[in-house]
Amino acid sequence: MSTVQTNNTVSSDLMATMNGTRSTTTSTAQEAQDRFMTLLVTQMKTQDPLNPLDNAQVTSQLAQLSTVTGIDKLNATLQALQGSYQASQSLQSADMIGHGVLVPGSTVNLANGSAVFGAQLTDPADDVKVTIRDSAGNVVHTADLGAQSAGVLPITWDGATDSGAAAANGKYSFEVTALRGGQRTTATALSFGQVSSVSTGAQGVSLNVSGVGSVNLGDIRQIL
């Protein structure tokens, strides 16, 4: 006469047999389904005929398996889409190599009496002023740009100082202040640089801009 298990609880030994040794690699959704079905069939074979498995429990387990499988497939799809999106971004960004861009920053490079930088205004301003300083923090040049509309504002500097002399080539810092109705409004300083190369990493696509460094594609405010 054969013996039957008198409860619906699967022994730890049986669980160990079904699950096997934990692998260091990630299990696939199909492997998870196979293990679940093997365990479910084993439970049904060893169940107590007088106290069979609860249909609600089986249905709940099947629903959980379906959810896990769906999430696994969704993750795989998202990873594929992310890879495709990054590849597309890289190709598009490659077209920007050699072009000048304005990105958030407060430095400006003067070369042979020519410098380009900019500002981004969140609101229209009644008056916009620019202050340029040398490496020691001394004010070299101030400019009143008057009223300006909201948006990106490219700015050029010919190297002339407030004293009328010509500033030496090199790197300077600058700040932008904007007033509206007598109150300060947000003005973001923008540095200028030329895109020299494109990099792709875990954080997405980045551009290597000469004189500025590595910047995210989303940091570009204007292409000149």
C-alpha cells in the first residue's frame, strides 16, 4: 500500500531538488516557468486526496508567475529599445562634430580679439548686463545689453577692456544679470565650445566640447 502526503506543504528537500543549485547567472523566463510547472506537478502528485490543493492558491501562483514572466519580457524589450535609442543618438550626435555649441558654463575663451559665449533668459528682461573677469577675479569688461527677449542669447566680445586696452588671449569668467520690473530674473550663463567627439556610456550619449569638457546631449542650448 502506497503512502500519501497528509498536507499540502512541500518538503524542503523536494524544494531543493526542484530549484537545484543557485546559478551565478540570471535565469531566463522559460527556466522559471519550467521549474514552476515541475514543482506544481509534483505538488499535485503528492497531495492528500482528502485535502487537495486549493484552486484559489493554484490560480494565485499562476498569476504571480505570469506577472514575473511579463516583467522579465518587458525588461528585455526596454533594454533593446534603450540600446537602439543610444545608437540612434550616437549617429545623430556625430553630425555635430566640428560645430560650435552653447552649454551651461561661466567661462569664455578669448583668442585674437574674438570670443563667443551666451546667456539663457527664462523671462523677458528689461535690462541684461554682462561682467567679465580675469583669472584673478578683477573686472575686465562690463556690457549693458539692454532689453532682451526670453530664450538663448548669443554674445560676442572683441576683447576690449573698460579702459580701452585689448585684453590678453586666454580664459576668462563671466556672469550675467537680468532685471525685470526692478527685480532679478533667472539668467543662465552659457559657455561656447566646438564639439570634438562623441562618447557613449552607461549614462547615455555625451559630447566632448573643446574648452568646456564632457557635456550631456540635453545640455546643449544652441548650435552655432
